[in-house]
Amino acid sequence: MRIVKRERVNGRPTTKLVKHIGTARNEEELEILKMIAETDRSRIEEASQLRFDFSNGVPRGLFTIGVHHYGSELVLGAIFDSLGISIGRLTPLLRLLTIARIIHPGSKRNTATWIKDSLGSGYSLDQIYRFLDAVYKNRSKIVSSMKEFVTTSYPSFMSYLLYDVTTIYFETDREDDDGIRKRGYSKDHHSDLPQVVLGLCVNELGMPLSFRLYPGHTYEGATLTDSVVEIRDQLGNRPVTVVADAGMLSAKNIALLKEQNLSFVISARIKNLDQSTTSEILSHDFTGSALFETRYNKDRLIVTYSENRARADRRRRERSVARLRRLIAENKALRRHPFLEFRLDGKVQLDDRAIERASKFDGLKGYLTNNLEMSPDDFIFHYSQLPMVEQSFRMTKSDLKIRPSFHFRTRRIESHVLLCMISLCVMRILEQKLKPYGYTYRAAIEIIDKTNSAIIGNTRKTHLIPPIYNEDFKAITKALDLN
């Protein structure tokens, strides 16, 4: 018979021996030991409790020490645990850093302070930096565990792989000589800063399956085949279709996808197709039929028309022409533009023929696929899911603050991105679990963040006051099957 205490050490539940009562040889002795244990437990609990006398108002000498983010650790920690990520004694810290990245994203210095104050962890900043080096060594194991969970838990959403790229900039002026931080085309409008290119492959729910970092000056189209082939090899013989935007459309990419026996749905820049194909498209009466299909290099080219898209295209073109006309009138410097004509005498003027030709494509959007069996409505629908990967990028940038990154060693940059991908996966799972209950992931995180325990005490002791679960938090725990 023993008295034990359940507590958390660095985020992991443990059992601590408080007192050994004795050993019973029969049922009678066992009952006696139980009575002794109950008496001793009551005395131990009474000694550990703070005694407050409220007869004369608030007790003197009682202070608020802080708060413990109980809801965050309970809910987000449970989702992290479900991923099955195990890297030995490093797992508890990875769990804490994932929770912190979702609830309180920031620099590693701010993170170290937050997990100490809000989650009761004693990890120092140096320990966290060294931990990132260890995560880099275990990155393959971590990604495999995350991927295994996604593919087995959501198998019906693995038929289509959505792929896109973004850039992550750094707050420094110095490029790497032998690293990956290079200046290049920035999707964040920070071309003056070094950056890396992030290629991300997600399932139809936006959950990360594969991601890679490339030097900042890498052309985005050159990243597609690496990630897609990698994830295809890991999925085995499962039939999948790759969905990507027009930036990935190149003869080399299409040839490689075909070599891998992969289906693809890629946006086609119909203005850049050969003249015979564009003439065939423009000769179609889209007012009578909003969909046109033809063959292009043995693949299916489908073009659709939308009146709303036509109005939007027309407004964008008119704004662009008005801006160019104003710059020409003010004799300001102009860059090359499809609507400009640079004459031999040095003068610049609007190219009316180019503007008129562009107007003919208003409202048209093209799709290229090598799948000969899929209906046009099906692959147009699945292409419309591509914003899921764009939304995942927005989540990593706005909610998880993946950039700007302050690391300069390649292995720590990789670990920083991996930490953000784990956090993204946790958020996406939370989103799917709560969708039937009508909660968005942002609303859920706000509810979770407010469910905190109060730490109060005096000069001698501290005590944790548990939170009151409101109905929203109860609904969240129910959706996640948490007791």
C-alpha cells in the first residue's frame, strides 16, 4: 500500500511516490493499511493546502503568482500525442514547443520565457537551441510519424496531392556563401532580403505530407518533382493525382510526372499556348457553352468561362492600362510590360493590339490533365481545392509566424520549419475534429487559450486553482474525446 502523487514533469505525466505504508499478507491486513493510508493522505493533503480565512475579506499575504495554460496543454498536447512522434527524452520539449508555436508564436527567446511562465517548464534558451540541432538529426523520423498518422487517419483524402511554393525571408542583409539563404523573387515582397524557398505538398484537407527547403534563388517550377516523387514513393502503389498551379507547368515537369505514372491537373496559361490552339479556343462560342475541351500534346486541355471572372479580368486590365497611361504622361521610368511598346526612338506608348488581344481572354481559365477518364467537373473541382495549400501557407505565416526567421544555420532553419509544419498539422487536425461542431480553428484556439489555471500563493506555498470549463471548452474536449 502506497500513497502516490500524479504530476507533470516537463509536460509529461509522471507518478511520484509520497509514502510507503506497508505490505499486507491477507485481506484483513490490507483493510487496516487502507485505513492508515487514508488517514495519512488526509494529513498530507491538509498540510499542502493553503488555508484561507475569508471572514474579514481577502486574506492578507495572498498573491496571484501567474497562470498555467491548462487548456492549451490538455487539448493541443493531446493532438500532438496522437501523431505518435517519439524521439526519446526530447519528445516532451518538442510537445511544449509545438503548443507554444500555436498559442504564442515568436522568437525562440520569447518562446523560452513563455513556456517557463505558462507551462511550468524550466528549459533555457540554450537548451532550446541545442534541441533544434537534435530535431534536425531526427527530422526523417518525425516527418514519417506525422505522415503515417495523416495517411491512416484520413485515407479518403489522399487521392489528390496539392502542391505549391512560398518564400521565407530573414532579417539580415547577408546571404550565405555555402548555405540556402539567397536573394530571389519574394512572394512576401522582400526581394531585398535573403530568403529560402519552401515547397509544400498537402492532402485535400491541407495537412502537410512533404516539404522541402531550397535556396532563395530557386525557380519554383524546379521544386515540384522532388516533393511529388518523394511522397509518391512513400505512399506506395496508391493512385494519386498531383494538383498544381501554372507556375509548375513546364515540359520537363509534365514529362517527369508521366514517367512516374502520376496523373496531374495543372493550370494552363492559355495565352502562352501555340497560335493554332489559342485560335481554336477563341473561336469557341462560350456564351452557348461555358466549357471547351481539346487535345494538347496528347493531354486534355479544358477551358471554362465565367462571367464573374470576366468582370474581374476586365477591371484588372483597365486599372493596369490607366496606371501605365498616367506614368507615360508623367514621363516616369517604365519597366517592360505586355501592354507597352518600346519604339526605336526611345519613346514608350501603349500597345493597343496587345490590349485588345488580352481582352479576348477575359473570363477564360484553362486546365491541363493527362487523366482521360476523369470528368471535367471532377478535375475542375479538385483544382478548386488548390487554395487549401495556399491557406496552409497563410496559416504558417500569419498564425504560426514562420517568418521572418532569425536563424542562420541551415540545420536550425530546417528545424524551425519542421516545428511549424508539426504545428500546422495539429491545427489542421483540430480544424477537422471541430468542423461538425461549427468551430473554426481560430475560434477554438481562442477558447483554449482562455482556459487557464490560476497560480496563487503566499510567501510559503503556491497552489493551482483549476479553471471552470465553459460550454465551448466542453464541446472541444468532447469532440476530441478527452476526459
